[in-house]
Amino acid sequence: MSKDKVDIFDTTLRDGEQVPGCKLGTEQKLVIAERLEQLGVDIIEAGFPISSPGDFKSVSEVAKLVKNVTVCGLTRAVKKDIEVAAEALKHAKRPRIHTGIGTSESHIRHKFNSNKETIIERAVAAVKHAKSFVEDVEFFAEDAGRTDNEFLARICEELIKVGVTVLNIPDTTGYCLPEEYGAKIKYLKENVTGIHKATLSVHCHNDLGLATANSIAGASNGARQIECTINGIGERAGNTSLEEVVMVLRQHPTLNLDTNINSKLLYSTSQLVSREMGMIVQPNKAIVGANAFAHSSGIHQDGVIKHRETYEIIDPADVGVDESTIVLTARSGRAALAYRAKLVGYELTKLQLDEVYKEFLKYADLKKEVVDQDIHEIVEASSITLQNM
Ligand code: KIV
Ligand code: ZN
């Protein structure tokens, strides 16, 4: 059975770039956009055109540059925003306007000092206005995670009547539990008249560390677009991480979902974004962190050396990492030392290994990590004769 395709909507250049200190210039956005196109994303959200002349220019240049990807610009449900976004996107081969408004009690009352009927009117007017410029219009119901499902369904239904193409259901505050968020998507699928005319999209934040789980729950319940960023960067604790959702879908064929992403470019893309944004990738970050394929405890190292899959569920080559690494620490055993010693040119017999291992432990207790140069010193310092090897 062929898998259902899930569109990848990359918002590294918009939600990701909102992170303090991660602001990008137009040239940098172009470099990243080009790489995102090679990676195989379906939509690039290039910025928020009305927010600044710089962002307008970036969206406009990205729109001219990319050929096979939809380019999207964000707006509030405000006429002028939509007009400026349409102008920035006018050279795009496939333009999309992403407009929206807060729909939760808290947003309606405190942010807009408004009521549900007025919010629906504003949403409908925004989508209609955007449709007068482009065919492809996405609507975000901000704080949908805390919006009651009935109201969300009503607003979605009204927007489908005026031709919305994508309905984005953001968990803006990263509040939802996976079952709850999945159930929300299911509810919309089952209760919104005409829902087959629009794509449901998930946009999750990571305040409770649940962004990836929530996005997968949404896709499992019928969403066919996932909004995400490289390295999971984004407001506060970040957005759903692109590399994580892509690999979850690849590693779990029973979900019957896949994307167009060339996973072999994931690691280098992560490094590129990290460099351009000046934002380090945490070493234990899933898929692309420096330790994602590093093994340091003796038991794990022994297992991986005997059979990689004992402790690795992903082949590092599948995400563009050369190979797994065996890190030598005081927790490493003889198997790991013999393996690394061989890599630097010493084939040790069992007796030699016993001697070298004693010396190794002395070093390892003094150092966090034993590196190749140390291995040479350890072998020299141990009481074995190298000529015998
Ligand atoms: O998190 C959010 O709700 C957003 C919207 C602007 C889509 O980023
Ligand atoms: Zn967001």
C-alpha cells in the first residue's frame, strides 16, 4: 500500500528566525532557502513581509529564487498586511498567503477585546481578501490548542466556504497533550462540513517538550501538513523539529505516512542553519546533535561494535552522518579501546589489550575523553612491546 504524503512546511525563516539573536539578513535567508529546496520541503515560510523592509525584501528575493517550492508570507488578519504580503510574493511561482487570528477565549478576550462572532467575521474577511491576490491561502487559528473544538470547527467551516486551502491548527503555547491534540484534529476531520476541500496543518510549539509527539499525533489523525523548523528553533522552547518528524515517519512504516525530504541532507542542513543563525545545536539533540550517534558507555560500545543496530535505530548514513562514534571515557570497556586502537593502527592481542587497558584507565580517570593522540601515548607508556604486534 502506498504511503500518504505529508507536506513539510518549513518555517525556519519565519518562526525560527523570531528567536532573539537569530535574525537573518536577506543573503543568509537565500542560502538557507536554496538548501531547503534541495532538502525537499514543500513550503517555505520566508518571513512576515509587513514586519520590516528587510523582511519584505527577504520574502521577495526568496520568492524569485526558488522554483519548485511554495513560498509563503505571514500576515495578521489585517488588510494592509495581506496587501504587503501579496506584493512581496508577486514573483513567486507558487505563492501562498498565511493569514490568521487568535481564536482561544484568552486571545479573543484579552488580546482583541472582542467576541467570537467578530473573530469569525475578521477571519472570513482576511481569507477573502487574500484570495483576491493568490489562490493558495492558509489560515492560522492562533492558540487553537486552547480553543474549544466546537468554535474551531465553526470557524474552519466558514473559511472553507470562502476557499481557504490550508487550515493551520497551532498549539501556539505548546500546551496540549498528544492524545488531546490528535483528538482535536480528528474532531475537525469528522465535524467540519467540506473539510476534504482543505488540508489540515499542525503547528506545534515545544514548551512541554511535546512538539514532535503532538505533530505526529496530528498527522496520525488526518493532518497532511506539518509546520516545523530545522533544529526545532523557534519562539521560547522552539517549534517542532523538522528532522525529528521526518525520521519518526521514516522509522515507523506502520504510520503509513511519508514526506519528500531527502534525509541524507538533514545533518548538513542542521549545521548550515546553526552556522548562519549562530545558534548551537544541543549535543543530545535527536537526529542531528553531536552525540546522536556517539556511544560512550562500555556496555553500549560493546553492543554497537558487535552489531550496530543493538543500540542504534537509525543508520547514521541515512541522515548524512558519516558513521557512529565510539567515545573513549572511563566508562569504556576493552572492546571499545581495542576498536579505537585498531583505527589508529594498533592491532592488540588479548594480553596486550589487558596491559594497555590498565594504562588507559589511568588516563581516562584524569580526562573527560581519551582522544587518538592519547591512545598513542597510552600504548607507548604501557609495558608491552609493539614489535610483537
Ligand atoms: O505559533 C503560532 O501560532 C504561529 C502562528 C503565527 C502560525 O506561529
Ligand atoms: Zn508558531
